[in-house]
Amino acid sequence: MATKKTTAAAAEETMVGLVIPPIEKKTFTVKVVGDSSLIVHKWSEKAKKEMLTKQMKQASAGKGAKDPWADYCDSMYWLTKKPDVPTEDDIANARFGFPAKAFKACAIDAGYQQGIIPKKTTARGAFHILGEMVEIEGQPQIREDMVRVGQGTADIRYRGEYPEWFVVLTIRYNPRAISVEQIINLLNFGGFSNGVGEWRPEKNGDHGTFHVAVEGE
């Protein structure tokens, strides 16, 4: 009497003779140039500690006096070692970065919003921007903004701003899934409609916009 094949046996039989080609991975670099200033706002250790204290319902000593210069220095992603008390010379000679994943998220979100890619998950697996941080080429300056926080309370924020900037992205991709031209187009769409950093178009602002450099830039 014939017996029904188990799911595992059927799957094993299907795999016999199946040829799975190796993944072809290629890498290229691209320069991204800012069209508007980039505003950065890294979570400081002080802010994270205050948040954790509140979430753990521990007694808080209360907020200390605001220190604009310290807030500015803490808002940036230091690639070189951050001094305990940075000076203007330290800022001028330091190297700063920005999260690489922000550029990928920006490109994929814009492509999905524009109907260029049907699923975000498909594009996420098709290319990767290497490294946790990309170095920002440009000189930061302190920026002061009035903001609204919980229940409309006003506050003053001091953050780093790069009036002129560019970054170089190293991108690894699967040419069977996506082409260099398609990645560049996604970056350009993202740079125009979404942007990166604080007060970007995606968050109702006009900062952090960019484009992929053309020949001569």
C-alpha cells in the first residue's frame, strides 16, 4: 500500500539536482554632496542616563544648568577621541561621522514612497552601505534652535550643523538584484525628498538634502 510522503522527504527530493548559483557581490564608492546644511543630534550619555533613570523610576537630582557648548559637542558623532572638555581647536582638528544606515534608509523609504520599489525588504537585501559610520567632510558650527517638547513646552537646543558637507559611501550590492544606476537613482530620490539628520524634509524641514556627485564635483 502506497504511503503519503512526508513534507521533509518531499522537500529533499525536490532539492536533488537543484543548482543554486553563488551570490555575486560587487562594491563601488559614491560621493554624496549636501544641498542644504546637515544638522546632527547624537544622543549624549547624559541624556541616555536621564532617560534610563526616569524609566527605572529612580530619584533624579533634577536637570543641571544648560551648557550650550557641551550640548553642541555632545550632539556630534566623534570619530577621533572626544576630549573631556573640547575646545574650538579640538573641534577644528577632529574627525566626525554620521550613521551610514541613515543614507540607506533614506534611499529605500523614498523609493517605496515614489512607487519605484514594491517592497522595502527587497531593496534592503539588494545592497548595503558598509561601515557603521561614514566620515563627514566639512566644518561644523554651533546651531541654536527653539523647539517644542512634551505638551508644547519650549526649549532651546544646541546642535552641530555642517553648512557645506559631503560623504563618501562604500556600497556592496548584488548585481542580480539591483544595478549601480538604480542605487544611484534611489540615493538621489532620497536626498531630494527625504534627506538625513534633523529637520530633514521627511520631518517637515528642509535640511540634510543631498545628491550624488556628478563629474567635476
